[in-house]
Amino acid sequence: MCFCFGKCQSQTQQATDKIKSSAVYTYATPSPDGTGKFYYGREIAQVMGAAGASWLERSERQQEENTAFAVNKMNLQDSDVVADVGAGTGYYTFKIAAKVPRGKVYAVDIQDEMLRLLRERKQKEKAANVIVVKGTDTTTNLPPDSIDLAIMVDVYHELQHPQEILQSLRQALTSKGKLLLIEYRGEDTVLAIKPLHKTTVAQLNKEMAVNGFTLSYQGEFLPIQHFLLYSKTKVVNP
């Protein structure tokens, strides 16, 4: 006999929700650099840890990826509220912060070491409009209906729970808010990036569509990355 009443009911509901959530993913033997977890046929890549922080800040990055042009193409207004999801060391965060002096930038990450680096850099640069947020594998912890633009730069393919994060972002974005994915081109077989860290437009569009996003702008002006801007649409049974 159970005497926990509401607590048991709550635990049962949580277990049911977990089963329902995990049903969208499939599992197989991991590929090199892969997790063995698949979402709509795409194997999710392993996460680059804080040990890769120096690579994010490498001096060649501007030349390789033309990051300054990517920021300019975001067409930011000075009062925009932006979320840099998977902000890492803040390479993009602080460039964007300078463009939105009357707005703010939420720098979201799940790794404690990255969060420490972000806070130190915020203090060093006196970037009062940067707000450091600790997210989780399943939520961005962003305030609802508050974000004009959410960006993920070479991050989406590493999300361990992409569906949950996309739904979290849908809630955080305003009705006219946009989601920007900058991802290495999976269509380019010559590009010297590990296969699971590259994505194709077709695959991204498939995953975005089932989570209530539609491609509104596709830019192919960056040297090795897609620049894909998505708008919110009606969710179709994610």
C-alpha cells in the first residue's frame, strides 16, 4: 500500500513525461565523436568541453569564418534582446553586446567553467548589458516572451536534447522573434570538420519544422558555414 498520495502521483507523472520525451530519440552504437543518440536520423555529436575554449578564441577564427560579417548580417537594433545559446567563452556574446547598447545579451551555457569565463570577461569588459545564464540539457532558463533573436553558433549539432531546447527557445522568443543557426556545411564533403559537427540545410529544416520553426532566410555568404534564420510557426506535434 502506498501512503505518499500526491507525491507518488507526481513521480508517476514525471516518469511518464520522461518516457514520452525520450520516445523521439533512437539509439545505436556510437560513431567516432558521436553519442549513439539520434534525432530524426541525425546522430548527436559529443559536446566540446571547456578544454576547447582556446580553439573558440583562436586568432585565425575571423579569417576562417568571417565572424564580423556574420554579426553585421544579424541586422541588430540597438535595443534588441539577444540570447547566445551555448555561448562558450563569449566570442559572439560580447561582439553582439556592443551592437545593442540599449538592449541586452543573455549568455547561456551549461558548463560551469564556461560560465566562469563568461563572468570574468563580463567584468573585465564592463559589459553591463550581458547577463550570464546557466542552462541545462533540456532548458535555456530564459524568461518567456522576451527574446528578439536567439543564436546558436556551431552548437545545435551538440545539443543532447534538441527538441526540449527548441521548445524552450520557442517559449523565450517573442511572437516575431527569430532563431539563427550558424552551422558548418554538411553538404561540403571536403570541409575539414568532423562529420558529426557539420549539418545540412535539409536536415536542419526537418528538425526545425517539427518544432514550430520555418526557414525565413538562408545566407550562404560565410566561408564554411550556413547562416540560417528561422521564424516561429505553429508547432506540429514535436
